[in-house]
Amino acid sequence: MKINRYIEAIIVALLYLTALYFWTLPIQQNPLPYGEVDAASHYAVADYTLSLDRSIEILPDYIDMRYGRDNTFKEHVLWYPPPFHMGLATGGFLGGSSTVPVYLTNAVFCLLIILSVYFVVRRLFGFKAALLSGILLMFSIRDILIYIWGQWPERMAFAYVPLVLYSFYQYVMSFIKGKPNTIYLYLMSILLALNLFIHPMVFFHTLLGLILFSLFILIREKKIFFSIKHMAIVVVLFFLIISMFPYQTLNVLGRSQDSGANPAEKGDFSRFFSWFKPPQNNPGVPDSYFSYRDMIGPLWSILFLVLGIALLLLRRSSKDLLLLAWLASLYIMIHLDVFGTGRVHRSLSGTAHIFYPLMSIGLLYALSFLPALGKWRGHLQNGAIIVFAVLLLSATGPSAQGFLEGAYQGVGRINGHQSEYTEWLRSSDLEEDASFVHVGSLSLAKTRWLWMIGHRYHYPSTIQAEAPPIYTVIDLSDFALIRDQQSIAALQNLELTFSNKTAVYESEFIRVYRN
Amino acid sequence: MKLALNEKTTIGIVAILFALFGLIFFGMSGSLTFLGWIIIIIPFYFILDTFNLSQGEKAIYSIFIGLALFPALTYWPGRLFSFRMVVVIVFAALSALAYFLRKK
């Protein structure tokens, strides 16, 4: 299908904006920060950078209380390579606030997968397959869940996988044709280093994809398909870039040796015969997270997925081998637990990125068998693609929209009273290393948000602290919102023990006392 | 008046679409966030313009390199100077580099 490249650019922009509309629903409904504890940590680094107007190297006390030992190479230092969080902070600076612009920037980052998959599929398999893949990815439920929970860098990093593979593919193809185009190799090197900065686990996905594609090409061509000199430059460039942040890079490389695998799965070779088997010990995600039907699409869509894979296996052109290498690398990454290593349920979240393009290719392959009907053939093809998209999206779209619309609404995220309290706290002159026990916390994540936005260490009263707290936060606000009179009465009763003290902070539902 | 689509008008249309989207759903703050990022990416696009790449490749590489490399470049200067000032200076330096490479 011929399409004007400028019109195509506008179509892609509209696709991306549509995705942005849906993925920013949680912040459109309520502009306060949200997410699980991981989200709070990522937000905290960007927020502190903005409030200090300086990049962070040594962690401030309140972040250090939780993440001070996460950098195993150098403790009390920023544990993640800075680009992702500096990106969020840059977004905050551009939009003039540390809430909505930071979340918008995060949505832009997390949706990059649509652009990279669109681009790579477009270049290798055409406009229709690319557009269909992009549309389906917009409502990839597993991506959405991880995005709203807060594993943000991982979402962004997965977007680099297809682009790095594509860059290497372009170099290899140019080399085989006898006119090596090294710019692709240099771009690959830069993107690979950025991939490592953004999320180390995903970097290993990319690396494995590159290795497998190289093996496939080597087997087919039976000769070396790169120049040693070019490769040496690439390696030097890669190490030069990753040396920008030595403490963090050495930390992430060191920590990549840590096994996050479930020991129960080690040696379970039956795992190789399924794409993913739900683990015996749930890593803290709903059971539906492991379901193809709930996350990817109806079971009939597997037919097109298999067709897509079959086509690539039968044809085995270079571009087919590239996609197969990507698929095989993902398969290996999500079966590493059989060998007692890997963070396989996190790797699983890369599934839709390759499954949807394969389905789209499978569908187009099936449609290629349509009899020659003149100009009607094209219309029939387009009609079938639209029907496929509508059927698949009617299964995933409503759930996806539901997850986004309902994300941390109500008492699921900090409320207006808590937001006012944290705003006061961060600008107060209370000791920066003080600890606050949060009485009335509905969840660890909610207390974590008070902690990270208030710039003071808070912990819920349900956990045992190592040292007695300096301040007690009596927080009735959530119970008031859900009209839980019994819990309110219990907290008011507890507050009587502070009757001889003056609150250092007092609002309608939140009081803070020095112990 | 007939609008001729070319590289510059397409970038302009895309920028306007993003700015309007931001304005409608998030007000001026949203609009500035999106526009700001587009402006940050543009020097990367023009730097890549000096290489033998297709327009689509230049666009996609500039987005993926720009969104991660730009923040990376602000980190170390941001240890010493105002982060906000550093964002502006790094952008100015990249723009100057793009200008120099295109003039060469």
C-alpha cells in the first residue's frame, strides 16, 4: 500500500496521541501522583531533583532510608543510572510542576513501544501490519498494568529492543551486500547503552536478541557478516557511553547476577513446553496477569500468531530471522527460571510487543490467499483487517480502558487532605531525618507516597520500626472518605493519648504530634 | 490556500497536534511539556540529518536517542549548576552542534 510519508507521519502522531489519551486517563481524572511503591521511588528521584534544582548523587535522608543500600557498588548513592529519572525531571521543568508534567513525560516514555514496533514492522513488513500492531499495542493489558503499578523504566526500555535489533539488521544487510553502512552500527551502540541505562534486565533481552540473530545469519550465510574493525569501534563506543555513570552502571551489572527466580521452578523442564506457567509462589500480581486470554486477546487469535510464526519459519528471509530472533530471545528470557535465574514474570511483559506483530503478519499472510478479485481484493483485505482489529479490541479494549480509568481512584491514591499535608511537610522546618509513624494508613503504598512527596520518612503503624518514631501522624482522612466510623472512633480514641500535646500540624482529618 | 506537506510543515503539524492535545486535556502545563520535548528532539533530528538515513529513520532515532541521551547529558553538569539552567544550556549546545554540522 502506497502512502505519502508526511501523511503517514501525521497518522502515526494521531495513533500515538490516541494512546496518550488512554494512558493518561489516570492523571486526567485526578492530578495527584499514584502507583505502587516502585512508582513512588521513581517519582521521588525526579521530584527531589526538581525541588533541589540539582542532580542527585548522594541520596537525601528520606530516600536513603529505603534505597540507601540498593546501590551495592557504592551505598547511599543513586542506585539507578540517571537518564530515566533526569528525563522525568526534565519533563517536570518543561511543564513547570512535579506532578502532571512528570506523569505526562512518563506516559510518553512508556508508550515509545508503539513507535518502535510500528517503525520496525513498517520498514520490514509494510504499513498495514505496522498500523495493526500499533493499534493492538495501545491496549496491551499487561503493559498497562505494569505502567499503572509503576515499573516505568522497564516499560520504556522494552521499546529499545526492536530498534536495536533493526539497527543491527540494517548493518548486517548492508555488509552482506558489500556496502557496509556503519552508521547503523554506531546508532545500535548508542541505543544499546541507553537501553542499559534505562533498564538492565531489558538490556539482556536486547543482547540475547542480537546474539540469536547473529547465529541465525551465520548459519544461513556460513561466513562472517561484519567487520572486526567496525565491531571494535562499536564496543569502544558502548563502553565509553556506559562509563558516564560508573557507580550506577557497575551497580546494575553487579545486581544482574542476583537471581530473582523462584526456586520452585528450578529444574522444571516441563516449563519449556508452555509459553509461561503461572508460578507456584505468586510474585504479587493477579492471576490474570499470566493468562493469554486476559492479557493478549481471545484464544482464536493464537491461530494468527501461529500462522505468523509459521510464515517466518518457512520463508526464513533476513527480516523473518530478525523477528524470530526477537521471539526466541523472549522465550529464553521467560524460561530462565528453569536454570534458577532471571526475573521471568517481568520478562513476560515483553510478550505483546512481538505477539501482536506476529499476529498481524499471520493475518496478512492468510489474506494473501484471497483469490484475485481485481480492486476488490484490496478492499476485502482492508475489511478483514478492520474486523480482526475490532474483534480483538472488543476483547481487550474495555478491560484496558477500565484499568486506566479506575487506576488508583478514590482512596487508592493520596487524597486532597494528605496532599495538603505533604505540601506543608516538605516546606516545613521539621528535621529532615525524622521518622513519622503513619496511623490510619490503608496500604504500604499510600504511606510511601506521603513519605516521598513529604520528603520525610514515614512508615505505617502496622509494621515494627527499628527506632521509635519522632512524630505520629493521626490520619483520619481515608476512613472519613470511606465513611468507616468505627476506624475513625478508634483513631480518635488513640489520639486522646496526645491530649496533653500540641499538634505540629493540624487539619480537618490529619494531625501530627511530636512524641 | 493549499498546504504543501514537507519535512518542516509536517514537524509543525505534529507539534501543533501535541500542543493542542496537551492544552485540551492538561492545560498550559501539558502543552508546554509536549512542546518542550518536541523542541528538545529537533536538534537530534538535524544532527542525524547529516547522515545517510531515511526521513523515517532520522525521526525515530532522534526520538529514541533524544529522550534518553538529553537527560543523560544534563546529569553531571546538573551536579554543579542549576538543573533548569543546565537543561537550557545543553539544548543550546546541541542546537549549535546541529547548526554547525548542517553548515559544514
